[in-house]
Amino acid sequence: MTNLSGFLDNQTKTTALPERFFSELLPTIDHLGELKVTLYVFWAMDHKDGRFRYVQRQEMLGDKLLADGLRSASLSAEEALDEALERTVARGTLLRVDLAFSDGMESLYFLNSPQGQAAVQAIKSGEWQPSGRSEAPVELRSHRPNIFTLYEQNIGPLTPMIADTLRDAETTYSENWIEEAMQIAVENNVRKWSYISAILEGWQTRGKDAREDRGDTEKSRRKYLRGWFDD
């Protein structure tokens, strides 16, 4: 047995667990492998981006620490993982979707949450499509470019700092607002995020519909925008 040297101050990142995990799930789990996989999935989901998050079977199998922790004298790491995953699905902790790719079948596991249920339903109804990226083999189909693509196509290179800024903007403004603000920046040939951000802040504080109330002519629109940025 390996003894833990302690939780160091610079290594105390935490992983959130729902309260029902402790009140309903933990008391009923009587299989060590299932418990390890359940905790691993919560941790893995916490390190992923996007609204719809999932963990691949191959991803878990390729994690050496998890594989070593599941392996036993009677079961290989793969056998132990599959047994544990079957238990999590049977208990209702995880939802599984099997998809066929050019190199074979792959299983995706979602938490049994409203977001996970919506994602599974989207796959079954054909709203998800292959993305071509090994780290995220499927993605929600979008009928229009997302704001990251629009930024690269119309404003400039997508740096890590800009990507973080766009993610923050998505939590504050609707996608339609961001797209329209980018369009205005392109039309006025001011391809800067500071300009786009000022438009969004103006809509939020002064009311986006104010422009439409003044008449949506090109002249009035430009006059309205100039009023924001004269200072």
C-alpha cells in the first residue's frame, strides 16, 4: 500500500460532487471498481469544456493510473473497466451511447443529468455528427458557425486569451447578440474585440431595441453607433 504524503497547498484543486452522490449513491455502491470509475468520471467531466460533456471508454482505458487501480489478479484492466462501467449504467449513474466510426465502435458515457439526457437524445435523433477530432469524436451539429469560427473568419486570429474572453462573453450575452455585434464591427471596419464588447455593453445597459425604435436606416444606425464611441 502506498501512503499519501499529504495534500499540499499548491495541489488542492477540488472536484465538485452533487450532494445526492453522498446521500443516495455512495451508501448503495458495494463494488470498489464501480466506485473508482464513478469518481473518475466526475473528475474527468470537471476537466472538460462545453455544455455537453462525456468520457470515452478508450479515454478511461488509456489512463494508466485508473487502469492500474482497476486491474486485479483475476481481471485485466479492460475487463475490470467494462465490469465497472456496466454497473454504473445499470445503477443509472451514467448513460452510454455506442457509435460506429471508421476504426470501429466507441462508447461514450454521460452523467445521468438533464444535460446528459439531452445529449443522448440528440445523438439518437441525429443532431450530433462526427467532428473528426480524436479528443472529441462527436459534437453538437450547428446550423451556423459558432462565435469562435466567426471571430477567426471576420476579426482575427483566435488566441488563448481571446478564446477565454469569448467564453466569458457567451455567459453574459446571447449568441445572436455577439454575432450581430461582430457584423457591425466588420461593416464599420473596426475589427477589434474592444469595439464589439462596447457594442454589447451598450445594448445591455441602454437596451438593444433602442436602435430599432429610432428607425433602422443606415444613416441613423451609424449616428447611433458614433454616439457610443465618441468619448
